[in-house]
Amino acid sequence: MAVFSGIEAVLFDLDGTLIDSAPDLGAAVDKMRTDRGLPSLAPEVYRPMAGAGARGMLEVAFGLTPEHPEFALMREEFFVNYENCMTQRTYAFAGVVELIERLQQRPLAWGVVTNKSQRFTVPLTRAMPLFASARAIVSGDTTPHAKPHPEPLFEAARRLQLHPERCLYVGDDERDIVAGRAAGMGTVAATYGYLGQKTDVANWGAHATINSPAELLQLLEQA
């Protein structure tokens, strides 16, 4: 297991890494099905694609891809549904609250870098007490680029007034690891979140892999 030294901040992806938003994402798209007289699908059907956001949800619910002429219209309907329910069933993964408390005790700064747009990130993080101590929250449209481009991670480092190599980035998708490495950060792949179908985390190139938030603490305590 990798040992990280000189770390002054930990940055996290949001959905699938810190919070489990799959129930609300699934509910938003499932409402679109039932509104059209289609049968509801079980939450477990949606979960593996939760990390892909609207694209993943619409593909599961309707077999719809971004190339479809109705995709943009359907995506906006999904967005409106999600706005109306995004804090109803979303919660922090087990161990995340304790992890953040321990980071603050060290003390280490922490923040969020997500591809979720500010339209959703801002109200969601304001509604959850967990994020009150976050020193930086960077959304998918905060900068001109989204992950896997490293610019959102550079922006988070700037907000923390730290060099990127002093930051660790934790995420549950290959694009998180690609972005983190491109930014010169240590990278950690979280396997407890939303791993899509046929995902092989070993191929992502992360510096370390964790199966629970508690394992991140073990990594940091070895530093």
C-alpha cells in the first residue's frame, strides 16, 4: 500500500466517494418512467450507473444515449426531478463523518472536486452539515474544464493555497485518478462507491486503493 508524505489536504470526489446519492438519482429518473406509464425499476438496477449522472440514469431507464435527438430534453426533465428530491435519500457513506472529523483533528484541510454542476452541488452541500468544514468545493462547471482534465483540481489547490503535490485526491471513477495524476497529486481509488459494470480498478493507475473510508485514515497515519 502506498505511503503518502507531505500531505496537507485531502480532496474528494462527491457522489460515490463521500455521499451515496444513488437513491435520489434513481428516484428522479424512475419518476420519468412511471410518468410515462412504464413500470418502476428497482433501485439496485440504477446504482451501478449512478456515477455517470444523467447519462447513466437515462441509459438505464430508457436505453437513451447522448446521440438521441430527445436526449437533451429528457436530461432537463431528469434534472428538474432530481432538484426536487436530491436531499431526500442522500447520505454520507458509513465512516465518512468520522473520516472528516479525523482529518480536521490532524489538522488537514479538505475539499470536494466533482463533475456535478453547481446547479446541484451548491444546494446539496449547503443542505448537508458534513460540508460545513470543507475549505474548497469545485463543481464540474466551476472551471472551463471538467475531470478528467486536471484544471478543477488545480482550482481546488489554489483555493486551499497549496501546491497540488501537497494534496491527495480520492475518487471512485477512473477519470478521478486520471485527473489527479495529471495534476501531480497522490491518488486513491475508492471501491466502496459506484463501480460501473466490468470495472477493473487495478487498471486505473491509482497510487492506492481503499475499500472503506477508514482505510484512508490508515494510509494517512502511515505518512
